[in-house]
Amino acid sequence: MDKIQTVCDSKIRVYTGDSHTVSRISAGMVFLSRDIVAAGRICHKPKEKLAECKINELKENISLLNKIGKLLRDEPSLGRVIATKKCINIGGINGCKLVKDLGYLILQNVSNADIDVDRICLAVERSNQLKRKTRIVEGSYTRPKHDVELSLLSGELVLCMAGLYHMMNGWAGSASPINLSDIRIVMPA
């Protein structure tokens, strides 16, 4: 996420990733640390609404969640530690459980959204040809000379934006919504 935020000037608010699954803990950590909603493939789709008592617990501990988010921003390696633990006691409150409950709430809202995120993830994952075209289209700022990984990430991001644009504007038909056929790029003079 750090690389993508660097390329996009910290303006990303939702991401689908490249077909990786999103767990409750990772959705919570990405939201707390980067203020980004993880909308990738959901491992275990929420079947029930989050209990009212858990929502109240989240509301009561917003300041603690903000501190966890700041800690994750300052020390990203701690995310792996938080993700592997079942309980991290912070003043009598289980910090891991709070982050998981927040992630559950995020994933619940994502799974209720109208956008077919799974289809977008599949198309981006399988389309190396489109990634090559995107690298040509996207411009020089996001096309580093030596960092191929960053170039692929930026290509996937452009493709995801094109797919979301088409799906939000009523894409119909059997063809993939992820294409650059009607996307116009305006270059400043």
C-alpha cells in the first residue's frame, strides 16, 4: 500500500488488490493505517450483521483504534505481529479483537456493495497484455525505469480504475469491463 499511495499521491480510498484474499484483520489494519477500504476477495464473507454490542465497543474505543492506526503507520512491520496474535491486551481491552471487528464491519459493507469486486480482481490478475498496454498509456510519472514491481502495481491500479468506471456507469454485455477502449487521457500542454 505504501508504494501505491506514493504513486497516487495518497489519494486511494478503496482498493481491490490483485486477487489476494482480504481477511478481517487485514481490512481493519489497512483502514486504520492508511484510511483505505480493502475490497478484494473476501475469505469468509460476513453472514450476519456485526452485533450491536460489538459496534458499541468499537465506538467506545475509537481513540484506541486511532492509536493502533498511528502505530501501524509509523511501524508497518508491527502489522504482521498484530495479524498473527489472537490477543494483544491494551489496558484490559483486546486490541486484536477490536481490529478484527472493525475489519468485519468493513467487509460486511463491501460484500453488500453493488460492484462485482471478484470479477474485477480476476480480470486484473489474468490480463498481462492489458498491463503492458497500460504501462504505455499511463505516462512517465508512474513508469519507473528499474522498478518493474511498481510498474505492474501502477498498471493494475489503472486497470482497476477503468473497470470500476465502466461498472459504475452501467457496463453491459459479455465483454470484460476492464478495457481502455473508451478511456481518454488528457495530457497537459
